[in-house]
Amino acid sequence: MKLNKTIIFLTLFFLTTLKCLGQNVDNQSLSFVIDSIMKSNAVTGLQVVIVSKDSIMYQENFGKVQDSEKAITNESMFCVSSITKSFTALGMMILMEEGKLNLNDKLIDIAPEISFDNPWEETHPLKIVHLLEHTTGWSDVLISQYIVDRSQMSSLEQANDFPKSSICSYPPGHFFSYQNSGPT
């Protein structure tokens, strides 16, 4: 199933790139291709939106909400999960381009209110770049931590709500280990 999702993503990415680069891809052809990919990969429903700087270039809803007969609409809600990490990284890069942040800034210097334990802080300080590239040395958030409703918590409260996941198990910057609390 993971391979199918990858194929769908790459196909949509390719078609989106063509459309965004001004290639001659009409909306009807794009919708036909997306619908075909969905059927061949047993995808129940999705929404595709292609935007430019100032407008929606393409928006189409396909299929039904999973485990339902309800059609996907513009009001349908989707779990965006880890894609938010990309938005966080993009925001950090914008701050960097504006000169407001450097990826090599030490976390302790720019956000001392974030709790973490790094036994190597003197020789291998935890930097912003480590948070974004998953090289903090932190473990991932524990499954038991996912069941707590954090919707009313600030980002800072959420970041500090994972104390066992904010301990550097190795010097930052040395090894990749996917985790959810760093980008937060």
C-alpha cells in the first residue's frame, strides 16, 4: 500500500508541476488521470488543489470519505499528519531568508523556554537544523502521549509536554531518527 501511495504522490506531483510550469494540461485531462490512478490503487477519496501565488488554478474533489457514502466536498476534513513538518520547515526557511534566524542557531539561545536534556551541549549543541532534519538524538513521542488531547495547548506547552522524548541519546547532528517533537 505504501508503494501505491508513493506512485499516486509522484504522479500527482508530476502533473501538478506540468500545470504550474504552464504546460498544456487541461483540467479535464488532469481530473481523468487522477480518477484513473485512484481506481487502480483503490483510493476511496481525495481532494486536489493546485495554487499559484494569488489564485486557485485547479481544485477538484474525488470519491467518498473513507468508510462512508458521503462524497468528498470542499468542506471535508483530512488528517494532514506529518505534512505539517514541511510547513514548519518552510516557515523556518522564510525566517532564515529574512535574516531573522540561522539554522545553526543553538536552540538554548533562541528558545530557552523549551525543555530538553543534551549531555553533549558544550561540544555538540542542539541547533535548529537538528530539529528540522531529525538529528536531535531525541526519541519519538510515545504512543501513550498521542491519546492526550492537546488541542487547547499552546505550541510551547505542547513542545514541553514530551519530556521523555526530549533527551539527546547521542550527540545532535550525528544520526537521523524520525521523530515528531523536534519540528513542534
